Amino acid sequence: MDQQLTNYLVVGFTFALYFAIAIWSRAGSTSEFYVAGKGIHPVANGMATAADWMSAASFLSMAGMISFLGYSGSVYLMGWTGGYVLMALLLAPYLRKFGKFTVPGFVGDRFYSQGARIVAVICLLAMSITYVIGQMRGVGIAFSRFLEVDIGTGLFAGMGIVFVYAVLGGMKGITYTQIAQYVVLIFAYTVPAVFISIQLTGHPLPQTGLGATLNDGSGMYMLERLDMVLQDIGFAEYTSNASFNMLNMILLTMALMIGTAGLPHVIVRFFTVPKVRDARSSAGWALVFIALLYTTAPAVGGMAMYNFIKTFHPGEQIGQELLAVEDKPEWVETWQNTGLLEIEDKNGDGLILFFNDNNPDFAPVAAERGWEANEITKIDRDIMVLANPEIAQLPNWVIALVAAGGIAASLSTAAGLLLAISSAISHDLVKGVFKPDISDKNELWVGRIAMALAIGLAGYLGLNPPGFAAEVVALAFGLAASSLFPALMMGIFFKRMNKEGAIAGMLAGLISTLVYIFLYKGVFFIPGTNLLPDTADYWLLSIQPQSFGTIGAVINIVVALVVAKHTKPPPEHIQHMVEDIRVPKGAGEAADH
């Protein structure tokens, strides 16, 4: 059975499963559409949360970033996992106890203001639309490989799939679909990793294989050999921290952490269980399910890079033997067809040169070898996980499984984000502000129309994203960190925070972060509209756009505290309400200063 037919069978089976679940669990009420009727078991909810959490950035892009950044790429692992723990401990149980199933709903009631609710909706839309751009890019990449078409065609195919099951099923359908998607994506991620780890090191666990010796008889450790082969073609050592300076490392990690804790599409997951205790339990289960993928990602990234280099430098001595153009494997041709990998034989010698021609220190070595220019002119980092089993020459069914997993990861998070966008517009804006007497049926229709429009917008922006999936998602996390997280934290733990402070803080954090991002990434991420080059020479204090969310959060908190100090405190009943969700009632008196 050839590869494309295997792809169709495996991926087609998963689509049939998702559609069947969406039809079986079709939302019939607003409660089922928004929070699945609050009837999901904690273990099942943990699995759905993990799928919602592990997006295209986690499945496709994180290991791809680690492949090219090496040790520096661990910032994404630390930030995202640390942020989930922060959310599970500091936000989820209290928000669940409060009872509002949307973030703008909490902000509007806690800060006793429709204006605060509207600002929270704006913040949510800015973050969610940016985030879903990364998911649509992942959908396009996965579909382009699966259908063997260009990324634009793949993206439109993915949009159609998301539209059917997300718009139809709402949160109820999405939850049960995400449980199935988690099973698909975790098998798709770990099975090839196990195969490749055994192939390279003899260790069945990729986590230990990355630190083991190679079974090629050299006696060298996997990471030691990877450092060597990268240096031999002019790149930095894999285990060095060459990609981020200390400041950016700290700021990006913090932005990812607090941005994670402010993600509305994950927070809403804790309202789909019956009780507050179940919310805590499902958070723990989700962390277990997430850890299965996150502890595997460094091995996937390292082994993918090693196999990629060995494809183009097949000899024992790196740099002494190059791959002939006529001998390039089938997977290279396949990915060239998608436009995500480009090779040009610039010197016409029939060999493919792959080295770092931007490294001035390596220039004398390249000249000595007769290497003029790198001939892999484009390699999209997001393809590394999907290409990994093909590079390692694994069986066709494993390659098809990875394609299905990449699609599952992209679709699961895209659906959760689209539901967050939909509920913000239909429930928080239309019903909460403009038309409180709207019927449940009409509210449901508004939600579905809003979701359909969001899919179209995200698909359009996904055609020209401002970076790789993980980079785009990092921008979204920065927006969440600078706008929603401080408002949620101060709303729970600082009863003196009033509506004026919260509104001023959210606007200051959001606007400052958006302005900084647009300066370097383009207005609304449209290519060519950036005012400054996106390079370290032009960044303010060398702070990259992905890291600025931490600065935005500090601006948010400072502005909120200053404004709150010079305006009236919240009403006493609001302060007592804050005490009630955080500590036993009567533990403290209302603050008037």
C-alpha cells in the first residue's frame, strides 16, 4: 500500500470519528454549547484539556524550534508547563467557584462594570485570534503534507473540517472530540519517537535515548555527536544557549507562564465539570496527560535534527560526503511540493550543500571545502515533526499516524479558541451588554455565526503568519500575559482593586504590547506593514516581540494599582464576594483604603 493511500485511510478514519462524535454530542442548549452541560468526568476533562492545550505549537512547532534552537528551545517547555501549573493552582479553582464560565463574565461581575466586560472581550479577541493564526498554520502544514498540495490549499481544507465539527457541536461536541484527538495525537507523537530512539540508541524510551550512547559503534553520546555534526557545518552547538540572551530568556519564560495562566479557552475547561473539587482533579489529570508529550519533545527535536543532517551529509565524516540531487529521498520531493522546503543547486555540481553560510567564523572552513552557499534555501521548522518518521524511513502507517496527530493537535486547539471567541461575542457582548433578553436559540445562532466568521478571519491571517507556529503562539501568550492575567489575579487576590484600575490596566497592557508587536511584525500581522526590522539591532533594550508580554504585564499592574489608589474602592458587597471565592466568608473586613 503506497504512502498517500495509507494517509487517506488513517486520516480519513480519524475524521469520520470526529464527525460521528460531533453529530452524537450535538449541542442543543446554550449550556451544552458553552460548558458541555457541566457534566464531564474529571479524567475525561483532563484529557480534553490536554488536547485543547497541546496545540499545533506543542505538536508541530515546539520540537521543530528545539531542533533548530537546541537547548535554547527549552524556554518554550519551561514557560508553557510552568504556566499551566500556575493556572491550575492560582486561577482555575477560584474562577470555577465564582461560577461565571467566561473570562469576560468574571471580569464584568468582579469589577461591577459593563465597560470592564467589553475591554475583557477586546483583550480576549486580540489574544485568541492571534493564537488561532498559529493553529491554522499548523492545520495548513499538516493538510498540505497529507493531501500533498501547497500550504494554502491545505489550510482551506482544514478550515472546512473545523467549521463542521466546531460550529455543529459547541463545547459538548468539542470536548468529546478532543478526548479522541488526544488519544490520536499522543500515539502519533510517541510511537515514532520510540521507533527512532530504538533505531539510534537502542533505548525504547525517547526521554532516556536522548542522553544515551549511539548504537553505531562510535561509543559517543547522542547529544555529544549532535553537537559535533552541527559544529562541522557551521552551526552553534546543540547544547549551547546561543539563541537568547539572559534578559530575553527570562522575559520570554515569564510571558509564556503568565500568558498560559490567562488563556480563556483553557480556563473555560474547568467549568465543564460538576464541582470545584472536580476542577482541581481534572487540572491534575491534564498535567499528567500533557507531560507524556512534553517530556518526549526534546528527544523528538534532537533526533529529528540529527537524522536531517545525516540525510544531506550521509558519510561518517560530516562535510566529506554530500547528497547528490538525483539521490535525494522521496520525502524531500514531497515536502518541496508543499513549498515548505526549497533546494537549489546554485553551483550546478549536482550535490546539495547544507551548511551555515551566515557564520563568518565558519567561512574559512567553507572556502577550504569549496562550499560557496547553502543550497537548502528554505526549511520551515514546523515540518520537522511531520517529516521525522519519513527521514528515519519508518513504516507508512507510522508516517500516516503522525499526519493524523498533527491535524488532531491543530484542530483541537483551534476549536477551543473558536469557542472562546464565539462565547465572548454571543454571551458576553450580545447577551451580556447589548441584548440581555435574547432567547437561548438566537444566542446559539449568534455564537455559531461568530465562530464561522472567526474561522474565515483566522484562515486568511494564517496564509501570511508573522512567524512559525510556536512564535505566533508566543505572541498570543504575550497578549494574554499583558491584558487578562493581571486582571484575573488582582480580581481574585486584591479586593481593593476597582473597576477604574482594572480597565486602565488592561488597556495599558494590551495597547503597549500590541504597539510593540506591530512595530516589528506588521499592523495586524500583515507582511510589509512593520515600521522597524524585526532584528535585535532595532528591538528596545534587545527585547524581542515574543518576550514583551512580561513588560506589558508589569505596565498593566502598575497602571491598575496607581489608578485604583486614587479612585473609590469597590462596593463592600464586591469585596465580600472576593473573600467568599478565595477564603471562608467572614475571614476579613472590607477594605476602605
